[in-house]
Amino acid sequence: MTTQTYPFQLPSLPYAPDALEPHFDARTISIHHDEHHRVYVERLNAALKDHPELHDKTIEYLLRNLNRIPSGIRTAVRNDGGGHLNHALFWSLIGVPGKGTPTGALLEALLDNFGSLDAFHAKFREVATGHFASGWVFLVADSRKNALEVLAMPDHHCVLGTHQTVLLVCDVWEHAYYLKHQQKRADYVDCWWQVANWHEAARRFDRPVEAAA
């Protein structure tokens, strides 16, 4: 994501839509990716079309520098750009069941910060199920604090600190789960745990934080 510029592209799913069954159903994955995410990309590109001075900027640059974005497209860049960035992270940080559990340095960090995996699980579930309305919940490594944090963000707000690396992300917009779970967000979060991509989370944790997307 860090090098991609206008026109932004919808990333391909790194698995088949039915690969996350039975935890995430294929219809939800297809609609979520092919419709919801695609529309964010299209609207972002439409907003930027007549602003060639922004065409060489990455999505992270645009979102970190909203005060430099023309006022007429600022809301679209924040909302549609944020939706694009968060969804791109989401697809890469879930995967086929069986991605295991945290090990190595990431496991040690989780134990140091939360006391136990059960306590981390409980904290993340509490934040995800308690988050009001639409938004996102992230597990973030913060190099300035030398700590892991669970952060909730409203709407399509993003984790953008250059000292912050997103390790896991759970989409708690209703379109992520309503076809299968209706209003039962807690059931969806329980399913999300079964497809959390711990291998990718560990890879991101082991990278220099400032280099992470």
C-alpha cells in the first residue's frame, strides 16, 4: 500500500471468497470486497481526478496530511481513502482458518502487555463488541511506548502514526457481518478470531515499526 498512488486499485483477495468458510461466508466476503471496498476506491479516484498535484501521493500521505487537501475533496479523501486503507489491511490480516496462534516475540509481547492470551482475547472482544456504531478495532504495536494497544476508531479513521504498526484489524461496520450474524456483533467477533492471520501479524511485528504500512 505504501507505494501505490492515483489511480488507486482494488487489491485482489489473497484467497478465494469461500476459503474462510464456515467462519466468514463467501457471499459476505464477495459483497464486502467487490462492492463496498470497490466503491471506496472508485470514489477516492473520482475525488482526486481533477487534482493532478495529488496524483503522486500515497494514500498514507493523503490521510496524514488532510489539512493540505483541498477543502472540496477533503471529506471524500478522509472517508473513502480511509475505507480503502483499512479494508486493504483487513483482507491481508485475515486468512484461511489454521493460521495458528501467536508465537515467538509477538507472543511474548502479548503476555507482557495483557498478562495472558485469554486476557488479550477478552480485551479485544470487549472493545470490538462495545464500540458504538460503525468503525474498526486494531491491535497496534507502538514503538514510542514500546507497547501493544487495542484501539477503536470510528467510521473509517485509520491508524496513521509513523511509530504505529497495525498487527490485526477487525471491521465492525455492519456490512462486514450482517448477512450472517444480523445484529449479533459478538458472534461475528468470535468468528473473526478463527480467521485472524497470526502469521502476517508476527511478520509485521518483526519489521521495523517505521517501515510498516
